[in-house]
Amino acid sequence: MARFAFPEHPPPHRHGFTLLEVLVALVIIGVALAAAMRGALSLTGAAEDTRYTMLATTVAENRLLELRLARGSLEVGQTTTACAQADVEFECLQTVKSTPNPFFRRVELQVFRVTGEVRRRHAEMMAVLPVS
């Protein structure tokens, strides 16, 4: 009688990942996603700040243009007024100073956005205007 010998099976190959490998991969993905979210929020904040600066610059330009076209007498002093642009409320600080030439005044305009306790300047302009 012949003996029938079965060949030895090679050791089974490992398929899949261990629990530790999966957890390490999840931690790496989580850190990468958190960094991406922080970057996206930073870009959103920067875009909002740029929008406020653009609107404040428009407010300042408009106010200086109004003063130039009005040709009124510019009294030396400082005034604060509320001003708005595109549904955003700003505060305009206008300072009129005398110049060595009595026919001109120096007008400085600062535009602030006030939110709660924070008052942040978004634009500042200066012009020399004739006195009528």
C-alpha cells in the first residue's frame, strides 16, 4: 500500500490591517483634517477682513469726494459720524486741520468698525481741500 502524502501548506499570508494600524491611520487623517479646517477658517477670516477694508475705503473716498464737491467752509476741528456701506455700519472720524496756506485745509478721515468693545480701524485717508 502506497502512502499518499499531502504536501505541507505554506503559512497563510496576512490579509488586512491590524487594529493598531487602523488607529494610527485614523489619527493621521484626523490631524490632517484639523489642520485643513484651521487653514480654511483662517482664509475665511482674511477674506472677511479684506471685505471690511474695501468697504471702509469706499466710505472714506465717498466722504472726501462729498467734501470736495460741497465746496463748503471747512471748520477746523474733529467730528465723529456714523456711516454705512453695503449694510455694514462704520464710524467715521473726520479731523480738519489748518495749513500754512489759509486757503486750504487738511482733512484726515479714519473709518472704524465697532463690534462690541472692539474698535478697529479699517481705512485712513488724507486730502488737502480748498476753503471757499
